[in-house]
Amino acid sequence: MAIHFHPHAQDRIKERGASENEVKSTIEHGEQFPAKFQRTGFRRNFPFDKNWHGKYYKTKQVEVYAIQEGSDWVVITIITRYF
């Protein structure tokens, strides 16, 4: 299984404070759920213990939306939540 990144996803990764490794780990080990438009969602929490935009957060949640092409995944977008 290979994981590919749509250009939109690459921009969102940088903008939202995630890393490609966190996205890959979310797909490989996170919770999987059905999403709109025949996409698949993946969700995983990571220890954070840092400041993000001036506020301290203990946990970062990475949510990935992807489509499957054969045995590969194409990441369309990502969302991060801090809490």
C-alpha cells in the first residue's frame, strides 16, 4: 500500500500543523470511517504538549480524508484539532 498526496492535501498539512508522517500513521493505525463523496476518513490522536497559535494543547487529532485507488490511498485533505 502506497500513500499519495493531492496538492491540496500538501498545502493543508503545512497550514494546519500536521506532518506527512502523522498523516501516514493515521491511515495505517487510526480509526477508519465512511465519509461523503465515496471517501474514507481516518482519525488518530497524537500527544502534543505544545503551544499552537499561542495556546497550550495536550493532544493533536489528525483527521484524513482519502480515496482508495487499487491498494493505494490518495489523501485529499486533512483536518487537525487541538485539545
